Amino acid sequence: MSPQTRTGLSAGTKLAYGVGNIGIQGVVALISFYLLVYYTDALLVPAGLAATALFVAKIWDVVNDPLFGWLSDRTRSRFGRRRVYLVFGAVPLAVVTYLLFALPAGLTGAAAFVAILASFVVFDTLLTAVSMPYSAMSAELTHDYDERTSLLAYSSVGAVIGFLLGGAAAPAIFGAGGESPAALQAGFRTAGLVFGIVAGLSVGFVAWKVRPRGDAEAKPTEFSILPAIAATIKNKPFVELIVAFGLARFGFTMISTALPFFVVRRLLEDQKKVGAILGVLLVVVAVFIPFWRGVAVRRTKGFAYAIGLAVTALGMAAVFFVGAGRFGLMLGLTALIGFGISAHWVIPWAMLPDVVEYDQLETGERREGMYFGVYGLVDKIFRTLGLVSVGWLLGLFGYDPSAVTESAVFGIRLVAGPLPALFLLAAVPILLRYPIDRASHAEVRRELGELA
């Protein structure tokens, strides 16, 4: 098959690949929204101790993405370089997800610290060992510029479904028995069991139904890990992409972190309204993923991503002017923001596989795992920076939950809207001049065909 020929991925293959993200992102959402609640409200571990243990564990979480990406690039097995991790990782992922939410009651002090640290490190190791090769498979399933966008659209819809389950449905499971510590312990064990099974089944389904292209099972990379990272960051289109993606991730993390403060302190609503906003956002994101796929097909991926970020920035900036009692207006702006954010859920992940061929032209190797690993590293770094920046800025404006001043509310308005919007706008010119488009990617594939 010529490198320029469409692989003709069936809708069934794309759907099967997207199913994997339901389980993976469902677990990610569960721990993102509720893991700290489990430690503090169910196990009665002091928040500071639990947060410190998670912070130490997160150091491993940050560095393991490129490590597992590199390992999958070097893997040789009868199941292929990526699929083998799904085949043998599905059941262990289900088990460690359950165990993460099944710690014994009565943990205190050093015992609580070690239990949280150890259980999260084991869980995160299995999650990364599965999710990183899963993501890298997208670059192997098809080499076609536009079909990659279609494939990642299915995957993004799966991710939205997973986030809705982990963010919105999980409380109905762990809160079913009441809010006492004992009831929450039992509820979280059930939630861990349910989401662990869903993750294991979804990953196993991908391993069963999705097989990479025959020519994608390239020979293992000969790079050791540090030279592999160095070669990766020499790829100019990749560097431009991760800068734009990092700026966007920083802005999105700022507004998501500031949202609960804005709802309670500016809109004067209760925390339950945060869930309503999140629900509207994710539904709109899912609805408009096909729209942004169409824009990318008609124009370019960089153009589609840039316009999506610009629309999102417009909605974010307007949040600054929403006052108390205007929850309906906030929902309307949330829908506008969700329309723009929908591009962020699919387009950058469809752009990433395209840089692999540029690297292949330079190095003679296909290193999808390393590229997705470094991408994950950048994602986590900017998530962390966005999170702590909100805390620092709220402190700068004198935020005190016991006595909220006008200055503090002004700071909340800034970090919930116009400030993160500036970071999104900074990414727009980078994306508008992004060097990989349909024609340049086709030329690289032609050169690779001549070199093969």
C-alpha cells in the first residue's frame, strides 16, 4: 500500500478505539474530582497529609509518561509494540483501581502517608503503562492526515463520556449509602470496583478489536532514553505544537480551578451548580466534536485549533462581567466556551501523530511512544502550573474563605476569565502559522515512500 493511500479505517475500528477512552478517562475523572474527598471524608486523613503524599506521588506521575512511551518504542512482542500493554494491562488496571479506593480505615500519620503514596504510585504506573501505548496507537492505525482527525474524534467522544461518568455519575455510586465515613468508605469501594471493571473491559476491548497496520509494527528504536528525548525536542513542528498546547492547557486549568470559587463567591450559588456547569460544558463539547473535525478537513488542523481557542477566549473574557444571580447567563457562556473547547479535545491529539513522520524522515525510526510521552509530560507540567498559579494569585488578592473581600472577588473574576483567556490567545498565532498542513504532510509521506 502506498503511504499516500487512505488506510480505510472502518467506523467499527474507530468506534472500538474510542471505547478505550471511556474507561481510561472515567478513571482519570474519578480520581481528579473525588480522590482527595475519599481520603479526607471517608478515611478521615488530614487534608494536608493527603495532599503531601499525593504531591510526592505526582513526581513519579510526571516523569513516567516519556519513560513508558520510550519503553513501548523499544518493545518487541508477538502482540506488537503497543497492543501488548493493553493485552496484559487491562486486568491489572481494573484491580489497582479498586485497591486505590479500598484502603483500610483508621490510617493515621506515617501509615496513612505510606498507604496513599504506595497505592497511588502503583495505580498510576499501571494507568500510564496502558494509556500511553493506547494513545500512541493512533499514529500507527493510520498515516492519513484527515483520517487521523476522524479517528481522534471518536476517541474524544469516548473521553467526554468517560468524564461525564467519572465526574457526574460517580457521586450517585459512592454517595448512595449516606455521608458518614463508614458509608463513604463502602461507597468508594463500590465506585472503585465499578470504574475498575469498566476500565479493564474497555481496554481489553481495544486490545481485542483494534490491530495496528501491518507496516506500523516497526523495529524497536535504538535510542536510549535521554538521546530519545533530545531528538524529540529538536523536531521544530513538535516544539511549536507543545508550546501552543501548553499555553492552552495552562489557561484551561486556571479557569477549571477557579470555577468553584467563582460560582460560590461571585455568583453566590452553591457548589451543586458547579456540576451543572460541568455537565453543560461536556455535553456541548461532545456535540461539536464532529463540527471541528469538519473544519480541520476543509481547512487545516492548525486553523481549526486556533479558531476554537479564539472562540473559547472570547467566552472566558466575558465571564469577568457575570454578576450575582446571573446563573442563566453563566450557562450560556459555558455553552459558548464548550463550543470552542471542543476543538481542544480533538484537534491537538490529531496533530500530534503527524509529527512522527517528520521525525521518521530525520532519524529513520518511528517513535510514536516517545512523542506521546513527552506530550503527556508537558500536559502534566502545565496542569500543575495552572493549578498552583490560581492559588498564588488568590493569595495575592487576599482571599480568605472566612472573610471574602471585594479585592478577593476581583481576583477570582480575573483568574476565572480574562487572565486564562490571554494564554489561549497567545497560542493562536503559533497555530495559524503551524508548518504541517495537508500538503506538507503528503510530501513527507512521499519522501518516506521513496526512502523505504
